[in-house]
Amino acid sequence: MKKIASIAFFLFLVGCTNKESEQFDLVISNVNLIDGTGKPLQSNVTVGIRDGKIIAIDTVSVEDAVNHIDGTGKYLIPGLFDCHVHIGDFERDFPKFVHYGVTSILITGGSLCTNEYYTAMRAHGNQDSIPAPFVFHTSQHFTMEGRHPVKTYQGNWVDGKTVFLLKDTLQIEALVKEVSQYPNVGIKLTIEDGPHPPWVERMPQDFINKVQKEATKNGTEVFAHVSDNIELEMALDAGIQNLVHWTGIDLDFQKDTLLLNKLYRQKPSFITTLMIDKGFLYPLYPDWVEAVRRERVFDEEDLSKANDPGYIARSNDNISFWKDFFQKEEIELKDIASFQVHDIKALYEKGILFALGTDTGPFVFPGYSLHEEMQLFELGGMDPLEIIKMGTLNAAKMMHAQDSLGSIEKGKIANLVLLDKNPLEAISNTLEINTVIKRGEIQKRIKK
């Protein structure tokens, strides 16, 4: 009798333990799921999260939830990536990314990016008590004296700390070996002659080839900064697989057959950055500035450049460029987006990967402008389902993080954005954010 009682008590304890182990830290029930893989929307799905990961989808009981969100009438997408970010003050900017559902970023160098600053940003992104995205980053810029970005943009450019100035090909072997010891996604190589006049010299082809060769030898990758077809071809000829800008590339699918064949054969990955074009025009469109002001997230200092004569002059130069380019007097944002999205869609259908990025800076706002980037793609004719995939799973693939991030699938980290409106009806609905979740934790958003 005692033995039977002991067995019964043991089974009771096992049952309790199993029940506890089956509990979820968070359950989101009856939600419309857009999982980031490109699959169609799934209705009335329930997602269970434990220990920061997605443990179950649709085999979840709300009774097993420590915390529960009723997702009825709402839409769940993966946490967003911005794959081209520059940071001035990460303690100020990181909460803005999270506020807008950007739970992962790629920092592509900058004049503050010492190894110590990178370490601090990674640590900030890896904690959960203060809103901050996961941080991926390249090395510091590899460039040359008097070239972009050192000559183009003012900043704290210090050779050997925030930038590496290549003087000859002999130093490249040791330099690549050194930076490959750090947790970079790859080497930031600046090929381009600058984003606007006065132009500088491009990096010589033998330097580009040597950096790529040494990167391969050291098990890392190169992320090349290009801004036109010539520089794209230079990168492809070196075997580079990651391009940090699409903006500036303009393909003629009838004439550029050699370049297109190289693209189809090599299948590199691109970061989009259409926001560069919109950012350059911001001061000429007060309604854009006012829309940002209404967000009540950004400081007036971030908007004051709209009245700066230098920025206004630059904007006028850019609108003149587009008038000449299109041979028309009235330029709309759709004109600028459409021809670029047309080319991107054509390459995308050939299996070339595109990930969303904005190139944060003046009038390219942390977090908010990733939504503007998505709107530019919709304006240019891209399907919202594919736009979301570019901002989630495609980006994770480019970071080689697709096993843990980028889509809502069992076993992946629970970086999620719950929306009040359907982003497949209008991609601007990605701004209708109800809740942001990072690693299973509901994130504090900025009070408006």
C-alpha cells in the first residue's frame, strides 16, 4: 500500500513538473500571422514563447500562459532589421529603433566606431532592461587618404581606430587578419567616389582584389560601398558578395548584358537604401518634416536642418539632378522610387537577395525611416509581403542569422511586432504598432 501511495505521489510530482515546463512566458492568441518567409497571411494563429524563443505555434493553450496578449484583429510580423545604420549617440538612438519595431540593426562603420564603441553598442543591444536592438556591425571603413568618407564627411576619423587608410597592398594581409579577430560580420570596404560632388578617386582595383582575397583567407566577408555601375562591376570582379547600397545603380536590361551576366552568375546580396534619395530632398517638402514632428519622438534639433541654407541648397541640387535625369520639370517621389524598384524586382526574381537598409543620417531617422523605406518600395510597385520579407528574413540571411532571427518559426528568438492594422493592405500600417517584443520581453516604447 505504501509503495502504491509513493508511486502515486511521484506521478503527481511529475505531472506538476511537466505542467510547469509546459507553461509559456507569453502567449499571443488568435492573431493574423505574417511570418516573414513570404508565405501568405495565416489567420487565428496562437504563438507561445518561453525563455525568449518561439516554442509553439498553434498548439498553445492560453491557460498555459504566464502573460497573455489577445491578438484578435491584430497582425504579427517579425522584428524588423535596418541593415545600414550609422550611430551618433546609441543611448539616444537605440530606443527609437525599438519604438518603431526595429529589433536588429547593422552598423556599417562611422567616425565614432572604435573597437571600444562597437563593444559598448553590442553590450547595450544584448541586454533587455533598456530598449535596444540586437547589434551587428562591419569593421571600420577600409578606405584611402583623401577618399570617401574621410574627405566627404567631417568626423572623428582617426587612422587605425575609426578608419583604416590603405597606403599600399602590402599592409592589407596583416590588417585583414587583425580585424577578422573581432566579432564583425565583415569588412567595410569603401570603393566609391562619393555620394555627391566634389568627387574623389575610387579605390584601385588591385586594392579591392587584395582585400577580398585576404578576407576569404581569414573566413570573413567584404561589405562594399558602391554608388554606380562602374563600382558595382569593380566589386563583382573582385568576387565581393555584399553591397551596402543599391542607390546610384541604374541598369539597362538591354545594354548592360555583361554586368547583368556577372550579377546572375555571382548572385550578391544588396542593401537597398532608397531613403538616401528621399533624405536628400527633405527640406523641400515641409509636409514630410511635419509628419516626423507629429511623431513626437525626435528632437527639434533633428528637424532644424530643414531650414539650413546649406541643406536646402543640396536639396535643390538633387532635385535639379532628377529633373535632368527624367527630362521633366515636375518630379514626384514615385518617379525616383519606381525605376529603382523595377530593377530590384527584376533581379529579385532571378534569386538575388535584397535586404532593407536606410543609411541613417540627416533626414534619415532611426527606426522611423525604415518604414519610409518600405513605403518607397510599395510606391515603386513591390508587393507588401515581399517588402516585409526584405526587412526580416532576407536581412537575417545577409547577417547569417537566419537560424535564430528573421521569421516567426519554432525555435527562433521571439523578436516580434504586433500591429493594429494589416500591412498587406498598405505597408504604412507597419507604423500602427501595438506592441514590440524583443527576446520574448515586451519593450517599453517612447511616450508621445
